Amino acid sequence: MRRPAWLRLSHEHTAFSATLLLMVSAALSRVIGLVRVKVIAYLFGAGSLTDAYSAAFQLPDMLTYLLVGGTASVTFITILSRYREQGREREGEQVLSVILSFMLLVLGSAVVLGEIFAPWYTRAFFPGFDAEKAALCTHMTRILLPAQLCFLAGGVLGAVLMVRKQFAWQAVSPLIYNFGIIFGGVLLARRFGVSSLAVGALAGAILGNLMVNYVGAHRTGLRLRFALDWHNPGLREWVRMSIPLMIGVSLVTADNWILSYFASHGRGAIAKLTYAKTLFTAPMAILGQAAGAASMPFLAALAGQGKREQFAHSVNRIVTRIYAFAFLGSAWMIALAAPAVDVILRGGSFHHADVTQTALYFTVFAGSLCFWAAQGIYARAFYATGNTLAPMVASTLITALSIPIYWTLYHSIGVPGLAIASDCGIVIQTMALALMLNRRGMVSLRGLEYPELLRALGAAITSLLALRWFLHLLPASGRFSHDLLQLSTGTVVWLGVAWLFLHLTGSSLPAQLFTRFRKTRTPEAA
């Protein structure tokens, strides 16, 4: 059986085949990610050790976000797409060398400072940690800091491949990164304890994010050299676009920082929120991140060519599909949260009480799936036109205004209030970005396919109610086999009811998905 064309490493993709490939990759990555979470929960549970491990990622992530904009590949795609459209690829490579050299110099210096001041940071940002937990968090933070250089270089090299419509390398990178953490925990846990996970993450970043993208970019003929040309016009343009991403703070990233700050006062609270958020981000990555990464070079190309109507239509079409499938996904997640969390996490050091709390947080997060997925597309619509200032100003203001919501709900409801506040914040951010695009005449809200959205919402509500009724016939017993029965039969009920509702109401979603998937199996359509 011949391999589909869109699975070849050097294949030049369309927007749909790229989205499909990255969705498959995201699905595989999240399956492996669930194995990773299972390994972590089994070995170390949900207590002080996993609190420290989850918190150790915060300083490295924060440095990358604040110093190189967090989404460096997004700005690169916009710049390099224009050079490619103008037939100036060699000049674009020179610009790439200068910018990457500058970024590595800045981030490398920050990593060194982070290694030195990590203890102070831990005490300041996790006030609820005792001395032992703070010391462990600091130790793992120092292990994870160098990985940010791999993420930076890998993201830039990956941007080159995406501009050339080659997405297979991006599909492989996260799989290797997840395997690194899994193997680190399994092979090194007895020797290094929970720190083995940080060692595995560093190894995964080197092999997956850096080396895979380097090999892919090298095969395209890309040749980079270290160069610090401060007067390079491409560098100045990148700085202009990236400064808003550096000084602004998006709730998408800050949400984890805020959650960890408040949850640091409870034993295991950071770990349980992290587990729930990790499970929740599996469908979010498949829907929003895959579609966003795949669509970015195509949106940038349309914007660069001045095709405003096609640009707006593409954004609305993508967002409509994301909302529609997110509605359906939320129904499944909310109804089957308890058995899903129990199957994936319970065992070893992760107990039934941990399952109950994690499932509650997961259910709350699940209600905001469509907003988490769609906001990434709206933000990329701005980035594709070279406008990074407007969305980041709005996001920073929304983040600042959201902090009192977190504080109020945490002190009135406890840790579940943090999950609710997270939902409130992302709803506000998504709506703000959509309204800004509409007001600027870039993407009209009237362009969304509202009849299709109503059909999908109706299918989601109907399938949720049907699942609720069905699960009453299969009361929970706490056994693994019973949970699997609930998940498998519940999924069949969900799919059947949702498909029937969409079919009876004349929805085009099932037929479009089937037709597009079938077309991608032929080289001509892929």
C-alpha cells in the first residue's frame, strides 16, 4: 500500500493537508503525552514532588516568552513568507542568520542569569512552597533552563520549513520530546528521583526540537552562520514586530503562572491543575494549535499579496470549523471526565481522591475548549499582517484585569475557583480579539457560518444529555474495566447521537471532513 503523499517529509502541503498532518501529529503527541502523564502520576503521584516538577517549568518558559516573544516562529513566518513571495530567499537566509544569532545571544545570557537567580525566583513566585519543595523546584529549574535554547533554535528552523510548506518535521518534533520525558522517568527515576523527568525533558528538547528541525532545514539547502549585523533591516523589522510580544503578556501563557502562584499554598494543587490542564490541552492542541500552525504561512501569504477578502474568508472558515468541533469535543469531555481521568491517571502513587479533584478541574476547563482553540487563530490573523502590537496590548490589559478574578474566586471557592477564573479570562480574551478584527475591517464577525455553528451546538447539547442519561445505566464502580466500558460505549453513544443530529439538521461537517480526508490521499489534492 503506497504511503499518502502528504506523509512525505519533503512534501509541499496545502492548508488542509498541513492541518490534517499536524492534527494527526498532535493526536499522536497527545496520546504519547497521556502516557507521559500516566508515568509521572504512577511514579510520583500528586503531591510535593510533582508540584515542584510542574513549577520548575515556569521560569524557563517565562524567559523565552519575555525575551524572544514566546512565538518567535510566528514573526519569522511573516517575514520569511514575504521574502519568499518576492523571490529573495537568499536574502531571507541572511536575515535569518542575523536574527537567530541575536536571539541566541540574548536568551543565552538570560539562561545564565536564570541559573544564578533561580532560588530567588522560586521563593518569590511560589510563596506557599516550604524550603525542601523550593530547593527541589530550583534544582529542576536549572536542569530545564538550557532547553529553551533548543526550543528557540528549533522554532526558527521550523519556521523556515513551514514557509516552504513542509510540515512533517514539525509533526515529528513533539513526539520525540514527549518520549524523552517518558524514558527519563522510566529509566532514571531510581537514580535521580523526580529530577529524572527534567533530565528527560532536556534530552527530548535537544533531540526533538533542535536536531529534527536542523536536519529538515539543512536538507532544504539552508545554510546559517553566526552574524551580528545590528544594521540589518530584517533584524530591525523583527525587533519591531517582536517587541510587543516581549513586553506584552497573553493570558494564554500567564494563566499557568497565575494558577501556580495561588495553588502553591496547597499540597498537590499545582500538580492536579497541571494534570487536568494537560488532559484538556490534548483536544485543544489537535483543534487549535494544529490548525493555527498550519494556517499561519497561508494567511501570511494572503496578507502579503493583499488578498483581503480571501484572508477574511479563510480566518472565518477555520474558526467556524474549530468552534463546531470544539462544541462536540466539550460534550464528550464533560460527560466522561471522571472515567477518563480514572483510566489515564489512577494507579501507583495516584489515588482515588486525586482522581476526583483532577476530574473536577478537567470538567471546568472543558467548558472553554472552543475559546482556547479559536483565540489562537484570531491572534495569528493579526500576526500574519505584521501587527503584533494590537493583540498584545489587548491581551496584556485583559491579563491584568483578570488577576482580581483569580484572587476573588480562589479565596471564595478554593482551587476550583482558579479553574473557573481561567475559563472567564480566555472567554474575554477571545471575544476581544474577534471584536478588534471586526472593528478594523480585517475579519468580519458576520462571516462566521452561524447556521453550522448552531447545528454543532445543538448536536453537542443533545449528545451531552444522551451521554448523561446513558451513564446512569452504567453507574461507576471504580474498577478499571468498568471505566473502560463507560469510555468506549459512551464514545459510541456520543458519536452516534452527534452524527445523527448533524445529519438530520443538514450539517455539511461530516461530509466535508470525509471528502477532504479522502482527497488528501491522492498526490494531486494533497
